[in-house]
Amino acid sequence: MKQLILWIFSYIIVYFIYTMFVVRKEDKLQKMKKSTEINYLKKVYHLKLNQFDLKWLVKKVIMVNSFIISITVTLASLVSNIIWMLLLGFVILFPSILLSYHVLGKYLQKKESRR
């Protein structure tokens, strides 16, 4: 139960901060067009992202990033030693990035094909 509360709390905090600094500012929103996440989705999943509303797309990326960070924090906190915590965090981080963006890419492909 403690880990679930930590996950929910960290997800909400990261999502809120990300939203405040990216979505609410128009210049930052425009910079997200050239971000690594968006470029990865374009190249790997051959998406035409200009068909999607930029704000909608950025919110999806923020949701995925918040999920990745909160899962990593929650699972790494299971270990008490700080060195092992950092190592576990790095081990969890990369597969969760690939898996989460794979799911998002497939979701966007389905959305794109419906249009």
C-alpha cells in the first residue's frame, strides 16, 4: 500500500510540474516539436505527427514521462542501500522508456490510421 501511495504521489507531482512548465507556456510547447521524444516517435513509428493537435500530443508524452519516472522511483525505493537504489533505477529506466514509448507509438499509429 505504501508503494502504491508513493507511485500515485510521484506521478501527480511530476505530471503537475511538467504541465506547468511545458504545456502552459507557448514557447516551450513549440520547442516540444523538436524534442527527442517526438523525434523518436516520428522516426521509429513513421508517424505524421502534424495530423495531431500539438497540445494533445504533448500531454500524451507528459503522461508517459510521468509514468516512467514514477515507476522508476517507486521500484528503486524498494531497496534500502543508495548504491543499489541508483543501479536498480538505471536498470528499470531504460526498459520502461522503450516499453512505454512503444505502447504510445502503437496507440498513435492506430489513431493515425483512423483519420
